[in-house]
Amino acid sequence: MRTRSSSQHRVALTLAAAVGIGGLVLATRAARRRAQRESLRGQVVVIVGGTRGLGLAMARRFVALGCPVAVCGRDEETAERARLDLMERGGTVVAASCDATDEAEVARFLDLVLANLGRVDVLITCAATIGVGPVESMTTRDFQEAMESIFWSSVHPTLAVLPIMRGHGGGRIAHVTSIGGRVPIPHLLAYSAAKFAEVGFSEGLRAEVAKDDIAVTTIVPGLMRTGSYVRAYYHGDVVKEQAWFGTASIAPALSMDADRAASQMIDAIAARRGRVVVGMPARAAIAAYEMFPRSTSRALAVTDRVLPAPPVDPTYEHRVVFEETEDERTSVRAVQDAGRAYQERFQHMSR
């Protein structure tokens, strides 16, 4: 009896010690994250694509940190809504329309930021347009537009801000890429190709500007629940394409809460990390693709056969489902209704 009691006592002490050590490790990590976040307080943050979606979620969190924020998007109405949203939260805000695919417009936007906020300490790029559909329904124009809206929308602001950051001794740059830039997702080929290019640019840039004390973070998120699928372009059987992509974009098992994702991204930027993959589905997919490339490629091929087949006469023009016929709207109404709260919360109302 005494031996058993002594053994149980040792086990209890071991468990208590393990719990205590684990709690200490977690507390230390939390304290370090808080200290790293505090290092951002008061810094000027520029978010390209920050007027809606994930960019807006990040802007709101930077405002809560006490950072002056500048955001831009393609249209003035959305920029104005974002400005009011952020000012209501107590932010010092610059918001403007800017087509980041246009180098001259980017330069004008940064001039506006410098005139009003004086400097740029953090640049985040997260502008993108998604095209969904089989390769049979894509044209070279679709690939060119994907490169413009994703790759060049990241490159132009980055190259423009480098001299500014060098001028005041360093800074932070973060490129919000995608799981599609690490794993080629069927029916997202043009998007994925452009995201692969963006990942290469971001990771290569980190090595080249480290000497200038500029930290570049490559952010690789999976699907985010922002309601952005209503702003995607669909090809082929557009109704079925919208139905599967919209469903995946709001499914809790496949997508992540955008506010929680924004918090993790800001932690990575604050810590000056080189790369962060956000969301368990994204981490699992990347791990599988890197460790078992042949098996994963076969699984992706099977997925492609399950997705909507291209019609006999493919739709080559860009189409947005919710702007089409009443029959089409009815067929995807459940997806639209389920995502409406996210669309309103992150300014992704359909066109």
C-alpha cells in the first residue's frame, strides 16, 4: 500500500510540474507577443487592399494598437466607408482609391500618405482578384489579369516604399499571399500561378533587404471567412463554380475567422518572422504537398474531376453570378444567405 501510495504521489508531482512548466512557457510566449506588439504602437501602417476583407480586419487591429493607418482600394466609395469605419474606432486614417496595378497611382498614394502621416513604417499588400473555373474556360487574358491584380499589386507598392524605409533606417513589409501560392488548387490556376510568383518575390526580397533592417514577412493564409467569394470572377459553369467556391469559403472546417487570422498575421509582422502559414487546413495541405508530392498531386487530380466540368461552349467573359438571372441567383441563394454576415462585416457586398 505504501509503495502504491508513493508511486501515485510521484505521478501527481510529475503531472503538477508538467502543468506548471507548460503554463510558464505559455505565459512567457504571451508576454513576448505582447511586447512585440507594443513595438508596433505608433508606427505608420500602409495596407494596400485595406478597404475591405482581410486587409480591413488588419487595419482595425492596427488602429486598436494606436497605429496611424493608411488604406487603399480600387473604388472611392469603399475607401470612404473604410475611412469612416476606422475613424469611428479612434484611428488616425488616410484612405484613398488606388489601382495598385498602376505604378503612377501607387506613387501618388504614397505621396498622400507621406504628406499626411510623415513616414511609412509598415507596408502590407493584400490586394487580389480571384478567378474561379476550369483551365478550358480560361484565356491568356485571365492569366495576365491575375498577374496584374496579384503579383504587380504587390511589387509596385513594395518597390516604391523601399527608398522611404531606407531613408528612416528600416521597416517591415508583409505580403499576404495564399495557400494557392504553395499548393496548386484546381479551378484556381491563374490565381495560383500569380500567387506562386508573389511568394517567390516576397521570400527572395527578404534576403536582399535584410541589410537595410527591413524585415519581409510572407503570409500564407488559407480560406478566410470574409465573404469575398461574391467579388470573384467565375468561368465555365458559373453557377456551379460559385456554389462550390462560396461554400468552401464559409465552411468552418475549411476556412478561418478573418479577425483571428488578422491577429496571427500582426503577431508575425511584429516578430519580424520570415513566413507564417495561417490556419490548420492550410498548414495541413502544405505539409502534405511537401512531404508526399505525388500522392497529393493525385488527390488534386481527383478533386478536379469532382469539380464542375467545363461546358461544351465555355464562358470566356468574366461573369459574377449574383448579377445574372433570377434562376441563377436562386440556385446559389443558400450560399449567399450564409455568407451575408461576413460580406457586411468586411465590406464585401456584391457588385
